[in-house]
Amino acid sequence: MLADTTVRATGGHLLDLDHAERDELGRLAAALATRASRRIDDPEWLDAARELCGLLPLRLRTTLRRFTSHPGDEAMLLVRGLPVVPADVPPTPSAGGSVQRTASVPATALVLLGAFMGEPVAFQEEKSGALVQDVVPVPGQERVQGNSGSVPLTMHVENAFHAHRPDFVGLLCLRNDHDNVAGLRIASIRNALPLLAPAHRSVLREPRFVTAAPQSFDRGGGAGTPHAVLAGAVEDPDVRVDFGNTTATDPAAAAALAELERAFEAVTRTLVLAPGDLAWVDNRLALHGRTSFAPRYDGGDRWLQRVFVHLDFRRSRAVRPHDGQVVTSAQVTR
């Protein structure tokens, strides 16, 4: 488990909301959850979320703003104390493609934080384009490399194949697994980069890799245009890789990719989330995955709610019809 002291010592961000802040956030989320249609994907409901997110507790707003600007060495933020009351959480869904269309207080709180950071977005070909998605185990899909599985989930950048992949991924815990062993694994390129030889860094910056869409996307086809795994500043690059779906186009690139995976494994940390814990992952700098767990499919299984955020909303305008929140084109270039 990633301890508080570890978060601070390694350059991560941690905010444990006090009782007054929790109550304030809970009241704000409850007010929005019951507003108008109660439909999270409704444009009017989202407009209200954009207005109300400016009323989030001051310390929370300050932390979110600091994180989006300076995500730290770990490239993650843990916020504790969101309005999740375990006794009020309904049975964990077990159907494939489960999403949250109707506003609950926890889902509303998640959207409020996402709306303060940027713009919540979704992908039409994943989870039917819902803005708040359930991450739950699904019977018969235990070995799936995706949010419905329960075997170890390979470390990855979310939707690494996509030109408009999220800038941030938010994961809110409603309940953990029965044995409390399922862990969110996180690793940052800022920690992994020093472990790479210069020759491997150079190869990883060249378009010698291809990435296929994950199993969670309702689309066929293979990988797209070759791309680099590292891009941007040489000393502080962005990363684009999914070790379950990214392949190299030549032996030297394959060797560099294998070395990168070893480097990430060396710096990976595991965070066991409790109800009300929200982990934000900077999807430009950090990979995430999951340890294994044993689902029982009895309504008490692990349940996270997930939201994606774009910082530069305009960049994806051409593939968001009617200037909405849903990206409809599965672009694999750029």
C-alpha cells in the first residue's frame, strides 16, 4: 500500500479532506445530484456542474489546480474523504458495460472535481459514451485485460492508441474487494526515465511502435500508425504506451520497449483504495494497472467509478459532434 509519507516523499500529491470540507462537498454534490433531469450526460446538468465546481472547498480547489499544473514525480493525486457512505452504496453492478447515467452523490462529486480540472469527456466506442463509468468485475470476463477483469491488469496509459486520449483519469472507490487486496498500481515516467540507457531513450522517441485499441472498445481492427513512446521534452517527456497492446516494429525497438517495462516495474507503487478515496492519474506522465483479486459476484465486489478529463477541450472539437462531451472518432494517429 502506498502510504501517506510515501506520497509526500516521492513528489506525489495527497489531500485528506477534513470534516468541514467533506460536509461542504457533500452538500454541493447533493444539491447538483437532484437538479433538473439528474442525467449526468445532459448538457444542462453539466452546465450546472461547471458553475458549481467553483464553489468546491478552497483547499480542494487549490490542490486540484496545483496538481494540474505540477503533477509531481508520481504524477498522481489522492483525495480522501469524498461523500461515499458505505451503508448507502447499492449492490455492485455485474453487467458488462455498466455506467452511471443518473446522478448519485458520489458520481456527482467525481464530476464536480473533473469539471474544475478541465472538461469531462467520454468515447462513443467505450461504455456507450457515458461520462461516469463503472469499473467492476464481470462474470466470465475474469481474464479480460480491461476494467471488467480481475486478473492483474497490465500497466498502461489510458486509451494509448487514441489521438485524443484523456489528460487525466479519475478513479473513485465506492468499495474495495471482499479481501481488500485489489490495488491500483501507478508508475510515472519521471521516476522510470533515469533507469533507461540513453540508447533506449533515443529509440523510444522514434515512431517505431504501434498500439491497438483495448478490449473495452467496441471496434475491430489492429494497431494504427507507428508512433513514438516518448515525446516532448527530452529531460521530461510524455509517455504513450500500453504494455498489453503496444508492439514494436523492429528488434531494437522491442528491446527498448522491454527495458521500459522493466523500468516501470521497478518504480511502480500500489495504492489500496478505501471508500471515498479518489485517485487522479496524469495520463500524460503515468501508467496505471491493477493487482488481482477474487470476485464473488454477490453485490459486494470491488466498485470504482471512473471519469476522463481533457485540459485542452478545443483540441478534440472536430470529433465531438455538436460540441458535446463524447469523442466519436477512434483516431489512432498523432
